[in-house]
Amino acid sequence: MALRHAVLAALLDGEYSGYQLAKAFDVGVANFWYAQPQQLYAELARLERDGLVAGRQVVQETRPNKRLFRVTDAGLAELEKFAAAASKPSFVRDDLLVKVQAVDHVGIGPVLEQLAERVRAAEARMELFGKLLRKMRGETPEEEFLRGGERIGPYLTCLRGLAFEQGNRDWCLRISAVLTERKGASEHR
Amino acid sequence: MALRHAVLAALLDGEYSGYQLAKAFDVGVANFWYAQPQQLYAELARLERDGLVAGRQVVQETRPNKRLFRVTDAGLAELEKFAAAASKPSFVRDDLLVKVQAVDHVGIGPVLEQLAERVRAAEARMELFGKLLRKMRGETPEEEFLRGGERIGPYLTCLRGLAFEQGNRDWCLRISAVLTERKGASEHR
DNA sequence: TATGATTAGTCAGTTTCTTGAGTATGGTGC
DNA sequence: GCACCATACTCAAGAAACTGACTAATCATA
């Protein structure tokens, strides 16, 4: 039951519709959790049923109507409880790592392609995170923002996202170099 | 269906029992995938049914009997196919990030404790990975091992695991410093 | 001589996540 | 003017993952 807390945490910044949340939790800004739209709508329904969020209908002229959600006091209390409980250790589950683990027994070519693709993806996300960070801190230098900013949670998680993608990119580049050299060497024989 | 490929990749290094795999996929050496024992036993049963792994009974005197599994040719072909297919992007799902995201609205104290705990866990895993790496490469220098080693897949994934835990530790330390300073500042008022 | 840890698994039940499709409207580009 | 994309959701089915309990033997520890 961590998706529910992720949704609560995301709603701390204001009111969002399911659709807006879905955007944030999808490819874009999912720097602290990931989920698909259907899951979010379902979770929002459960959260509302349990009184942890409150939704209100917003009638729109040019667009379909939407429901905006905010965290209730009960929701905040639930988050507080969650934050005080022990965290599960984080672990890795990554297709690409499985492929690299098997790389001595399968074709190197396709793996190299996917490493290159992953580098591109990581760099795109790094740029996105960089922009987000600048937007959040505005003109204030980072150190000062972190000392005195009102809302630094999203900034801190974004820093982790950025570092994670840097790690991804660096590793992919390193591995690519190693595998490329081995491929060359094996083809020379 | 990526657990099946993770199991196949893990079995490339030789024969393992469900129990041994469970150890590797649990807290210990899960540097490329994570799964619980029950899942592994179930997946091994499915893999055997589909002819991708073959198991053989080993009768033991002092211990319960066990079944050792190895990858079949069909299993290797399946892995090959998997390696050539596109990878899903990797994404983050981490309780602790959710808590940090919400840190402006919940108590800082518990979050700081958990960051410290995460640092300890990360350092323990870094040491484990360091030992594993040394064991895999033996006396050979890393560059040479990566150029000429027979089986480098596990070494490469272990490098990612190590870098990931370093990133974890560095981020936790940074965030802890920021939050500690803010906590001090708010208590002075 | 109990107690607990380790080896080696199995079974059942539930939650969570993913996949795929479907509804409806308005705006944008060619 | 027609196709396609964006907004804003909903429904259903199935796969994957998690939780917790249970068997059964040996070995180490207190």
C-alpha cells in the first residue's frame, strides 16, 4: 500500500485531477514513484472512499468536466503514520540488467543497441530533471533554497532522480565500451 | 514475464536449487532482480513445464533432498529472444522517496532515522558487492578481466549494483545534512 | 535438553500491477 | 473536412507479486 501514500504525497502541492496525476506519474516526472493511469483512478477512488482525499467537480466549457482532489486532515495523518513506519528496502528490477547478466551467452549486438537507447533515455530525463530543479528553486542558489525554501521535498526527490539517471548513463556508457571492445576482439579471430 | 528470464540468466552459471536461487534473489546478491522464494519455486515449476530448464533430484544424507536446475537449449533460445526484444524503461518505486517528497508536511525526525538506516544498508551492500567483484575477477586487474574474462555478465551487473548503492548513500547523506540543518533552524525560533 | 537457526521446500489467499479496449468532446494540422 | 492528438475518464481480465502459514529434518547454542 505505498501507491496510496505516493498519491497523497503528490497531492500535497495542491489540487490535481486524476488525469494530471497520471501525467506526472507516467513517463514524465515520476521521480519518486511510477504508476499507470488506471491504477491512479482506482487509487483515488479508494482514497476518497476512505476519506483521505476529497474531490470536487469542476465544470469546464471547452473540455470534459474533471474532478480535482486534495488531501484531507485524515489523509495527512495517514501520511504522517506512513512516514514514521519502517521503509521497505528498495531493490532493482530492470530488464536491461537481466540482459547484461546473460550477455556472455546471448548476442552482444542487440544488447549494445539497448544500452545506447538507455543512454538516450537517461539523458532526456536528466535534462527534464535539470529544468524542473531550476524551475523549483527559481533564481535562488541551490544551497540557499535548500536552507530556506518552503517546499523542498519535491526538489530533494528530483535530485535523486537526476543522480539515478546519471548513474544509469555512466554505467551504460562504460558497459558499452567494454562490450564493443570484446566484440571487436572476437571478430578479429 | 521478466522473472522467468532473470531466473534463466541466474542459472547460466551452473546448477542451482530453488533454495539457492531464493538466497541469491533475496536480500543478498539481488543485483539485477529481486524476488521471493515462493515466486521462484513457482517460476521454476513453470519453466520446467515449458522445457526451458531441466531439474534433477539430488538425494542428500544429512539434509532434505533437493532439485538442481539447469538451462536447456530451449531455455537459452528463449533468453536469446528476450535479449533481442526491447527493454521496458526502468523506473523508481521507493517508499523512502515518497517520505522525502512529503517531508515538508510530516515529522522530519522519523525520516532522518530512516535515511540513516538506508545509509547503513547501502554501505553493507557496497561492501558485499566489493567482495563479490574481487572474488569474480580474482587477481586479475579489472580492465584486463573485462577485456578477456570468460564470464563478465555478473561482474557488469554487480558494478551497477555498487554504483546504485553509492548513489543511494550519497543522496541520503546529502539530504540528511539539509534536513538536519533545517530542523535545527526551525527549533531555534 | 530445549530453542532457535539452516536447509529445502509447499500451499492458499489476497493485493497489486499490467494490458487492452472503450467513451466522449474539442482543438490542431494538412 | 478529415484524421489525429489532447483532455478526462471507465471497465474488465489476467498476470505478477506479496503475505503468512506449514512440513520436516539436522545442526549449533545456551
